[in-house]
Amino acid sequence: MPMSKTALLVWLVICFSVATIGGATKPGAWYRAINKPSWNPPSWLFAPVWTVLFVAMAVSAWLVWSRRGGADLTLALGLFGVQLALNALWSWLFFGWHRPDLAFFEAIILWFTILGTVLAFWPISPTAGTLLLPWLAWVGFAAFLNRVLWRMNPGAIGRAMPVG
């Protein structure tokens, strides 16, 4: 089955719509005020990393979707949808509601959902599975950082931090 450029555009729109929903909550004053480890990535790094990851996710889903004539893709694309929703939720838990504790546990679930998606995509398209590996690594790193931030800022849970 030929791979449609329109379908790729649809997957890009889906992925970047999720990015917009998650990005509707910004790090803001709360995040700037909490203690961070010396190895915390600089703020400028996040936008380019997220852009590359969301493009890779969209291309990955597109590659799997384009094989729809030869396989039942319900599980694979269902897992993909769940990991997209969990991705948006993490931003709201961490940045919006100032719940690094809940965000950490959600990030663990997200990591396993991405792993499941990689394993479901791989037999359909090894390239699609491979394209999700940087996303899996990033979420693993983000979960670890989330845990460190939570432990460094026990008083920051669920409330605004004083700025100054």
C-alpha cells in the first residue's frame, strides 16, 4: 500500500496537538523556584528535543498505519494513543498542578507504555520501533529527573513556591 503524505500530515497534526495540550501548562515561576540538580538540562534544550521527538513519533505511527493492509494494528496504535495521552498528562501533573510525586509515578507508566508501543510496532515496522527508542530514553531520563526534583523539593508538592 502506498504511503500517503496526507496521512503523514495527519499524524504530525495529532502528535503536535498533543504537544500543544501538554505545552499549555508552562514551567513558570513554580519550576524556576524549585531546587534543581547541577545536571538539570538548560531550558533552551527542551523545545528542540521535543520537536525532534514529536516528529519521530509521528513518522513512527505513520509507518505503522501505512501497513494497515497486512496487520491488525489495533493494539499497536492503541498503545501509541495511550502514550500520547500520558505524555500530555505528565505536563499537567508536573507543571500545571505542581505534583512531581504523581508525575513521577505517571512517568513510570508512560515509560512502560512506550516500551509496549515499541514492542508492538517492531514486528510491523522495525524502523517505526527504532524511531521510538529516543523517546523511550528521554522519558527514562525525565522520570529520573522528576524523581530527583521531587526529593529535592518536598515542600513544593501541590502549591506555588515563593519567588524571589
